[in-house]
Amino acid sequence: MHALRRSTRLILLATALLLLPGAAVADRNTLILEYENDLFGGEDRWYTNGVRATWVRTGDPGILHSLVEWLGDHTNLVDPDKPVSYAYSLGQNMYTPKDITDPDPPEDDRPYAGWLNFSTGLGQLRSDSLTRVIVIAGMVGPASLADRTQKEVHRFIDTDMPEGWDTQLRNEFTLMVSAERNQRLWELRTDGGWGVDVNAHLGVALGTPFTLAGTGMTVRVGHHMPNDFTPPRIQPAFPGSMRFVPGERWGWYVFAGLDGQGRAYDVFLDGNTYRSSRSVDREPWVGEAMFGAAVANQRLRLAYTHAYRTREFKGQPEDADYGSLSLSIRW
């Protein structure tokens, strides 16, 4: 409950900032702060927490310019003559079994695991599409510092202490490449600023933390909607839009969507790749339903997404749900 109160204060503060006059700003940099937690769904279990900070810069391709040119020459994914954005992220994911007070949790429940990761990539947001390629490197195991993070947070908010981190996955370096494509299939806009659109997405990821492919659709309805493809999310959820282009004035939208993934590998369920560790039998197909809302002006975008995810491993007693809160700042 204390965590939810702090999240509520963050929402109120960000909302107050959104109400400030929205003067035009140079669209060069965007800072995105994301916080995901299962306490938004009332439980503390399975995918229990995710945090990430991302800096997106548009232009100045530097060492990645050759990749942009290659993609432009060999595919229709990006247009080298239009602005391309470059992103750098630092994040931490946290996974626990259902009962965190048990020092020796059942071996058929999700293992304790953490993931500290850094990513970099490029993306191009157009009026009707978003393309992104990302490379993510990280560490699983005690080196992720997830055990320390959860214990300190639980000590600070005075709630049940997690007792089973001694059983977590062992240290392992991870590397993954992912690519996503969002396409606006249909849209309707009125002279008064009202709008509705339907968007489809397709993504693949290949690597040691996750190997998967997924697709889905979302619908947005709102007033003076910013140009994006739903708010950002932390993988393995479909990532959404880091960068956004605001409407003529501050606006908002609500959205709903469905996503399906085929997962060939998930280190947080399958266990360590090269060392013995706890593991569970992974479900090869995972679905997710989501809904939420976003509000934005020329400077900021504040968004909340609530997701319902089907069972990810055999023996999981029920589906899971969690919330995702993000704040994007442009300058």
C-alpha cells in the first residue's frame, strides 16, 4: 500500500506538470522513466517489478549511421532521409515465486531471478509507422542486484521481507537483439481534434534472456492525440513507443489491445543456460490483454497501462496482472 501511495503522488505531480503551459520545444531529446509493478494488481508475485530509464536523441547518428543506411538500402524499414532516433536505456527486472516469505519456495514455482540490463538501438517514428532495432546486454543472478533492491524497498515500506533469494538463478551474461514494427492500419480524425485509430505490431527477439516472436493490435480513441503507438513497456511485453510527437495542444487518449507471443526460450523460466539452477516448464504460447490511458502536452506524456498476462509456466495457478506507469519528458 505504501508503494501505491508513492505511485499516486508521482501521478499527481506529473499531472500538475502537464497542466503547465505547453510552449513548443525542440524535438531533440526525450527522457522516459518507467515503473512496472504487480502491486497495481494487488499481488506481489511472479513478474513483480521492472524499472527503466531511457534517453532518446533524434539526429546525430554517429557510429550507427552505417546501419541506418544499410537498412534503408536493403529494406523499407527506415528512410535515411528522415530523422532517426537513437536510444540508450538502463533497466532492472525482478521475478519471484508466489510466496516471498518462504525461504525454500516450491521448485514448481517461478524461480527468483533478477536482470540488470543496458540497451541501445535506433528507431524511426513516422506519421503511420514505427520501426525499431535494439541490442540489449545484461546480467542475470546476484550481479543484477535485484535481491538487494527488493529487500531495501520492502524494508523501507515496512512490508513482508523476501526470504528466498538464496535460491535465485546464478550469474550469467545475457545478450539479445530485438526488432519491432508498428503500422497504423486505419485512422479517422475530425476537425475538432477527435480521433480514433487501429494499429498492428509485429516483433521478434533473439538472445539468451528471451527468444520470441509476437504480434497484436491496439485501438486508440482520444482528443488531440500525440503521435505514438501506445505507451512504452518493458520487455518481454511489446515495447510500445519511446518517442512521441505531441498534437497541436495538450491531448489525451484511451487504448486497448491484444498481444500474442510464441516463446522459444526464457532464461527466467528455463533456468541458467550453462549452469544448473532452478527452473520450471515454460508455456510456449503467452497472451496478453491491456488497456490504459495517456495524456500529453508539448513537453510531457504521462501514461498508465494495465496488463493481464496468461500463464507463463506449467503449474502456474492463475493468470497474472500488473500495472505500468511511464513519464516521458521532451526538450
